[in-house]
Amino acid sequence: MVEISSDVIRGYNDTMILSILMKEPSYGYEISKQIKSISDGKYVIKETTLYSAFTRMEKNGYIESFVADPDPEGNGKKRTYYRPTEQGKAYYSEKCAEWELTKEVVERFIDNKENVYGNN
Amino acid sequence: MVEISSDVIRGYNDTMILSILMKEPSYGYEISKQIKSISDGKYVIKETTLYSAFTRMEKNGYIESFVADPDPEGNGKKRTYYRPTEQGKAYYSEKCAEWELTKEVVERFIDNKENVYGNN
DNA sequence: AGATGTAGTACGACAGTCGTAGTACGACAA
DNA sequence: TTGTCGTACTACGACTGTCGTACTACATCT
């Protein structure tokens, strides 16, 4: 079975994380499980990669964190939730547009379609 | 105009380079121009990135180099050409399959399609 | 003679990912 | 009650690919 290496998907970790946070605030452990299930187990993000993405994106102003209880009664261990900022939402949109373009461009190389090269 | 950042396409540099070499042996300067023209100027690979990709891929046995004259008469400065090895061709096929998968998976996150999550 | 285009090489910095390890709490079974 | 598993992280140093900068050298054009 072909699996997705971190080298090829690394440019989309932030985008994938944001896409999950766009639906509702979430936290590390939950997001890692979602990435695994959405990808049918083809991509499993490493914990360290995920948590360092949180740190980076929060520092860049794309997400913000808040600590909350797992349930309204205040039981269980507190978790650090993240949600996208307005800037993060804009960034996400940009990344989606960039994805469309990247997809198109990579396919021009990968497809066996004859490419008509311009000069220069 | 949206442009492709090296961060998002970095996982596909080797594959793009190989795709060009699959058609015929080529060399650095030419490949960089081809990447630019095939992508309609949306992606321009840096020289240092390209040449270090050659070094890496040759070391890994995916490509091999030979020095040759630009034309049969032996005029002009010699160039270092590269061509894929058998192993490199196999690697390229794998990367193409991985691309298909990656594309599909990334779209599951990026699309606004409702994702039906399995458990776990 | 000087500028521009071709075809690279060298080198150190940087950022994102990874491996390894460790902490801490809760739930459940033996 | 003790131990194991699942949850939810944090710390830290190593590694790899990309980048910025700079430099070399030949050929061609003006």
C-alpha cells in the first residue's frame, strides 16, 4: 500500500490543521486522530510536528489558544484548544488557492501529456 | 497572481526534475528554464536547490551524470548532463503513485465536502 | 572592452520534521 | 492497590532540503 511520506505532504500540514480548525476549535490529540481517519490511515502526523505547528502558527497569528475542560461539568484533564484567527482564515484561503495552482502545475510534469514548451 | 512557494512544492522538486529527465537527458540550466516555462512562470526553482538535488539524487542512485559538449562539433562549454537510472525510474513511478494519493487526501481536507469520519 | 547570458560551485544559515524521552492525569482490570 | 493503557502533551538535539550570497569561467553580442 502506498503511503504518504512527510516529505511530500509537509507543505500542507498547516493547511490541513487549519481546515480542521475551520469547522470547530480542536486540540492536538483530536486533530492527529482526525488527520489519520480523514486520510484513511495514509497519513499520520507525528506529535512533535503537530505541536510545533501549533506553536509556529500561534506565533504567526494564524491561530489562538484557550484552555478548557473536556466537558461542561469540568471533569477530566484540561486541554489546549486552538481556533483560527481572522488572519488565519485569510491565510487558509490563500493556501487553498495555492493548492489549486500547485496541483495543476505538478500534474503538468507528472502527466504523460505532451507539454508544449514556450521559448525561454 | 498566486505563486507557488517553495515550501508547498518542495516535496515535488525531485519528481519534477525526474519527469524532465525521463524524456531525455538534460542539465541544470536547461531544467531550470523548463520548470519555469512548464509552470508558466508560477514556479522558479532556485539554482542551489536544483544543483543540490542533482548531488543528492546521484548519491542515492536515482540519476547518473556525464559531461558532454553542447553540440556534436565540440563547440561551446561542456555541460554536466543527467539521466535517470533504472532505480530512478522506479523511484519516479513510486512518486507518481504517491502524488495521486496525496492529491486525493489533501483534497479531502481542503474541499468543503462534508467528511464522514470513521471512528478512531 | 564591457555587458549579458550560460553553466555552474561553495558555504553557512535557517526552518520544519523527527526520534527519543519524559511528565502527568484518568480509567479500567487483575 | 498496582499496573497498564489511553489521553494530552513538553523538551531537546539531530537531520535534511532550501535559501541567500558570493564567486568562477567561458561565450556571444554590442
